[in-house]
Amino acid sequence: MTRTRLERVRASVGIASLALQQIEDDLSAEDIDQEELAAILRELIEDTDPPGGFMARVAQLLTVAAHRAEQVEPDRDGDASCPLHEAAALLTDNAGMRLIWAARALHPQGAS
């Protein structure tokens, strides 16, 4: 990996971490009510930009990493790529649905 690529990734992860910290701060606010909490949870999973919401975008990132791992794994045995594919599936299949269920439990009127 070139140093420039690693630096770009490191900077991007830093920016994403700051954004996630801001979301965490908003979720921790004393004045947040159930409707607003449900709206924030929906924002993480709804079809906004990028399509599929934040969780789907993270899953896509893991899938891209898995495909690349398939190409560079020394034995092509799936030791690296398989866990990445599984992590992506857990995010979309498990975490995404659980966010939907939680948002609906908090504010069913806003359910899509």
C-alpha cells in the first residue's frame, strides 16, 4: 500500500469518527424524545444518500474489502474474505432490521 493511500484512509476514518461522535452526542442529549430518537435511528438505515443509508454503506465498504481480500489472499482460502462478507451480511441483515424494529417501537407513526 502506498503511504498516500494509507494517509487518505486514515484521514477519512478520522472524519467518519468525528461524525459518529457527533451522532453519539446527539443521541446522548438530555432533551431527546422518543420521536426524535426514532428519526435518528431511521436516518441510519433509510434510503437517503448514499442509497440504503449509513449501515448499508458500511456493509458495502466491507464487501469491497472482501472482494479485494479474495484477490490477494495468499492461499485463496477465504480466511480473510469470508469474515468480511459475514460482517457485511450481519450489518445489513441483522443490524439494519434491528434498527428498524427499534425505531418502530419508539415511534410507530413514523414507520415507513
